Amino acid sequence: MKVIQTVIVKQVLTEKSRQELQKQFSSQRLQLQKECDQLRFEQKRMELNKKSLPSQIQTYENEMDTRKEKIRNLDFRLEQLHMLPLGSEIKQQEIQAIIDVGIGDQWNGHDQVIIIEDGKIVDIR
């Protein structure tokens, strides 16, 4: 019988992967900042429009707050990334895998883990 199981993918922190993560976090932060600027512009335009409802303007404020929270989260992750020692394992994602099970197999109940270092699989636990 085949079943679907969650597999955790972890990345070993190397200097190269640290730089890639910093780059990824910085580009996400920049994108969120651009979205905030665009929302601020749209909000100002709505405020100048006499037919705008306060609830419409508040929607822009809520969207900006959501993005600002994501920016704070990215800043925290960047700060934590600098503090982690090389060789640390960072959870990158969870994926679904199909596994074969049969009568008499051991059911350990533990998620499998794939370890990646600089884009290559180095271990499967």
C-alpha cells in the first residue's frame, strides 16, 4: 500500500547558503517595502477623492500594517541568521512523499528528514 507522508527538508548553514538566504530575505523585504509605498500612494489618492468611504481608506491601512509586520519578521530572521553558527540545520520546507508500507513493516511515526548542503542532498534520515 502506498501512503503520503510529510518529509521535512533541512538546509545545513554554510557561508554560501547564508549569503543566499540573506539575499532572499533582502529581496522579499524590498518587495514588501515597494508594496507599502504603493498602498500609501493609493491611500492618499483615496483620501483626496471626496467619494471615498473611511472603510476603504482603512483597508489600505490594514494592508500596510500586514506588510510592515512581514518586514519586521524578515528583519528578525535576518538578525537570527547572523547569529547562527555555520553547520546549523535550518528547516527549509515540508514536502509530501509517497512511501510503500506493508503488513509487518515498522511504523515509527516519525517524519523523515532530508538534509541539504549547498543545493545537494547529503543525508536522508
